[in-house]
Amino acid sequence: MNFKLVFASGIISSLIGAMIGYGVGQIALTRNISQIRSIHSTYYQNLYGRNFIWIGAGAFLVMGMGQECLRQLKQEQDQNHER
């Protein structure tokens, strides 16, 4: 298994996840900010800001690395069955 490729795939996926998280955070902030302040606690108010970036990056890092591992294991399995 090529771990450099696994980590590279994870980094690229996490960058995509960070961009998606940023977009979700911006959408959440622009949707009736007074309602967010009155309903949610301080923890959830902060979650609508920069924390979505980290959540998206972490989730996509795990998914990207997992997908690449599965792809490489599938290739190895196919090569072993051809022999």
C-alpha cells in the first residue's frame, strides 16, 4: 500500500471539506443571525463560525484516506486473483 498516496488523498479531501465547511458556516451565519443568538448557547454560536471549517476538514480527511485505502486494497486483491 502506498501511504504517500493515501496521505495526499486525505490532504486534498480535507481541503475540499474545509471549503465546504466554510460555505456552510457562511450560509448559517447569514440566515437570521438574531435568531441564532436568541435560541442557541454560546457553544453553538461559535459552531456556526469557524468550527464548521474544522469539522468539514476532519470528516473529509477520514473519508478521503479511507476511500484511497479501499481503492488500493481492491487493486491488490484484483492482482492476487489474476495470478
